[in-house]
Amino acid sequence: MSFASVSAVCIAALTALTLGGPASAKSATPHPHAHQAEVALTIDDMPALMLDDTPSMTLRQRQAYIDDYMQRLTRGLVRHHVHAIGFVNAGKFEAGIASQQKRVLTRWLAAGLDLGNHTYSHETPETLGAKGYVQDIAHGETWLRPMMAHYGRSLTWFRHPYLKTGATAQTRATIENWLAKHGYRVAPVTMDADDWLFAECYDHALEHGDTALAAHIRHDYLQFARARITWFRQASQLLFHRDISYIFLMHATRLNADVLDAYLAMLKRQGLHTVSLERAMRDRAYRSPDRFLSAKGTDWLSRWAQTRGIDIPKDEPEAPADLERLYHRIDPDT
Ligand SMILES: [Zn+2]
């Protein structure tokens, strides 16, 4: 599975645009036959992930756009009692608006939500080398660790950008040893719905005032997430003969803020109730051997399957072709 490259600069302000409004929450009654399971929601690329190329917006407008949706996302998670964790790229802080970007994170902490380190620059072990990569992780905590201490929290969790953990055993060992020595735990991913792809198309639609396209994206995203959940649960059945406690990778986007109510209602209908990352990680599945070595990133169910020599279902749902095309047009670097 591919994980989109994420540009380091992520800021901004479309709040003036009139939208169709967030997708409305439907009944949250679980499907009578839905098996119950736990899921932790993890929000990457904090303080925000937004389409880079928004020519009609100034830097301050972009930040206003982000401030608006991140406040709504933060409040929505708290309102629904979702103990989410956000993973921070401190390299996204930019001269001139860094204080506003940091405020997104302090509001998040003040709301009782958790934060983890996602490296400083969102680079990979292959790009930086193992030593450069751990330096980048250390650089990523210079603001984060004291800020978390200020809120009475300790920095524990680390998420690998693109889920890339190293292509050689030596690289992996260097990184893992460094993380353990510095008190980190790695946050795996066992559910994912390519939300970055839908989200950047969504930013593009909003920038162009295309409310019909925005509504189409919200609808397709929820449908796709549901299909992906089914696929991950099938993979879990194959590997563990049960639902594990899942860890869902999401991103700090306008799309997730706008669909949050409907998204959480969809999870409930699937029989999934949200838990903290720490709670999900108590599942013994996360102690399964992972000997995955690759320059590519992938989720942990695929890693465990490969480690055990098992084939997981090949029919992993793919994002709609029209949105794939739009994504590659508006973000051609990826
Ligand atoms: Zn990321």
C-alpha cells in the first residue's frame, strides 16, 4: 500500500467559503450482526496536513483555514469522548506563523488529547540514513517534550513517516535501539483509508468553491473507509482468528474535521468503539514478530503476514480512480 508523501509546509484559510456543511451523522446504532471491536484513532502530520498548492490563498488565510478546522476537529473529538493522539512534525513550524501553528497543538493538549513525535522533517531512514533519522527524531522533540511536560504529560509515542521502518536489519536495529533508549514506543498502524488522498482533493474543491465535488468527496471517503475497515478486519481474522484492537491512521485535515460526526457514527455501526492508543496496544497481537525489511512502508497486519509467510487478502479496496487522477494532478510530486 502506498502512503502519500506529505509536503513539509502545511498551513492555512478558506473559512470564507460557503460549504454544504459537514456530513450529517446518521443513526449510530451498531448493526445487529456487527462484531464489537476496539479502535484507536491516531492523527498524523500535526499541526495540520493541507494541500500545498492553494494559489488563491495567502499564508495567513491558509493558517486561518487550518485554525478553524483544527479547532473543530479538537472539539469534536472531545465532544465524542475520543481519546485520540496526534503525531507532530515540528519541521512544519514556519517563520511568521509558528506561534499560531504551535497554538493548534497546545489547544489539543489543553483539551486532554495526546501527542507523539512523527520526526522533525517527515523524512525516511533511507533518505537520511539511520543516524540522520534518529537525529531527526531527536530534533522533532525539542519543542514537543517540554510542551508536553508543561501539560503534565510525557512524550512516549513515535510514528514512522510513511510507516517506513528501515530496509536493512541494521538500520531497523539502530532506530529501534535509539527509540527504546529514549523511552519511546512505536505506534503501529492496523487500519488506514488513504485519507490524505481524499483530503487534498477536498482542499482543492473548497478552494475552487466546488461544493458539489466537496460533497462527492465526503461521501466517497466515508464509503471507502468502511470498505477498508472490512478488509482490515478480514486480514485480522486470517492472522489472529479474531478482531484485534485496531490502530487507525488518519491525518490532521479539513476533511476529517468536516466528516467527524458521520465518521464516528460509521465506526459505531461497524461495531467499532474508540479507545486510547495505549489501551489498543495492550492487545497481545502487537507483540507479534515483525521482521519486515523494506524501503517501502506498510501496515502491521501486512508485516505480520509477511513475517509468518501468510498471504493476506489481495483485494484491498483502492481509492476511486477519479480521485486518484485528481490527486496526482493537484499534487504532482507524489
Ligand atoms: Zn505523516
